Amino acid sequence: MADLPFTLDQLRILSAIVHEGSFKKAAESLYVTQPAVSLQIQNLEKQLEVPIFDRGGRKAQLTEAGEVLLNYCERILSQCQEACRAIEDLENLKGGSLVIGASQTTGTYLMPRMIGLFRNKYPNVSVQLEVHSTRRTGWSVANGQIDLAIIGGELPAELNQLLQVVPYTSDELALVLPIKHQLAKLKELTKEDLYRLGFISLDSKSTTRKVLDKLLSGSGLDVHRLKIEMELNSLEAIKNAVQSGLGAAFLPVVSIERELASGTVHKPYIADLKVHRQLKLISHPSRYCSKAAEAFRENILPIFASTESPLNNPQGQTLNQQK
């Protein structure tokens, strides 16, 4: 076979430049000098006999040939990582790594507990958590950058066809009130009571807010009648505002378990209103599944899953299979 016109180091440098946005930042991320990075790219272009970067602008911009090479570059590096991890697995979880993904709420409140249990059981396995939007997390799983992930939103149609999507568990969306609110004395409220409350919510343009509004509407609540008196940019900020007596809020139960246990917020029962969102486990069925990922899936995930989840039911079907 003829010699390849590039090396793995050159592909790593190309990938770093694109992801970091400049030759300088790529050099810093790879712990090499900027002249060394420039020299490697010059040699790569000489070997390929085509320019990879358009040097006319201030930002590192790929040429058409560079875009084609980058596409293969990501796949080649991903395959190399899989090969290294397959070899590491020969040590039977005495080493190796696990990369888990999650959307915002799950990654903030649920995943740290899962990772804690996993690390207690497999202390020699390195664990990395990537918390991003559902869309970005899905593409990272598809590209082999993440082993498996738990998401709460909807994947793009093309990813639904590519990935294995398994119903994992459900998370309740609950109304919480300040403990000194006049309605906090009541154990049960009606939907009409909700329209008289002042609410604290996420920014109306945020993806999470749109998902929450869709869930509330689907449960029969008219979200346009809810009085939104304050918009904040995080669930933690909303929780603190509720505890400070600034208003009511709908929050995922997984995010307020500590507050409910300590009694710093009140969660009333609402007649004829149950709001749940489906959490899903996603993975790539065609990519190598490391022993670390397999152990996490088999020994950790079922602990937090509902009894209806296929993880607690070997005969359960994936969402893809149900279609």
C-alpha cells in the first residue's frame, strides 16, 4: 500500500485548529508551539498538493479540500480512540475511560449521583461528563465522542434513525411555592388557582422553557394565562427565588429533591394535573461499546430507572423498534 500523505499527528492538529478556532489556541491545547503547528499544516498541504486553510482572513478558514479532509479526519480519530479503548478493555475495567452525555437538567442533578456510584464500584475508570443541548448531545453520540447519554428533549429525525433510543424513566414537573405563601397551607390546589399565582420562569426563548411550556400545555393547562412575573436564566436561580418568596414555579422534581426534603419549598398536589417528561437513553448501536459503558448501563442506570423502563425489563423494546 502506498504511503499515506498525512500522519495522525497532522490530523489531530487539523482537528484542534478547527475546534479551537485558531492556530495559536490549537497550539496551546496541544501543548506545542505555534510555529510547530504551522509547520505541520504546511507539510500536510505540501504532501496533499492542495491548500487546506484559506489564509486571507483573520480566522482559520477551511478550503473546500480542507472540509473534505476534516470530515474523514474526525472519523479516523474516532476509530483510533475506539481501538485504544478496546485494547484497554482487555484489562477488565482496571483502567479505561467512559464519556457520558446529558442534557442540562439531567446532567446537573441526576448524572453526578450516577457517576458517584460508578466511581465507587470502578475507581480506576476515568469518567467524563458532557452536558449540552439534546441536539448537540445526540450528534456527539452519533460521532463517537460520547459513549451513551440521557436526554429529555426531542432528537432530530435523522438521529432517531441512526441511534438506539430507549425510554429510560420519567421526571415529574412539579409546582413549588414559597413556604410562607398563603396557598402553601393547602395540600391541594385546582388549575384555576394556578392562574392567580405569580410565576418565575426561564427565558421564553430558551429551549428548556419551550419544552416545559409544551408539557404543561399537553396536560391541559393554558400557559398563556399563567402570570410570568420574572424570567431567570437557570433552574438554580429560580429555586433560590422561590425560596426567597418571590413567586411560584414549575420545576423538574429531580432538581428540587433536596429542597423538598429540607422543607424550604412547598409542593402542593394539583387536581387533574400530572406533568411528566420522558427521559431517554441514547447510544450508537454500530459503534464499539466499551466494558466501562456496558458496566454503567447494566449496573448503574437500572438503579435510577422506573420499573417500566426496558433497563429493568430485558424484553423491553427501544423507541426505534416500536416505530
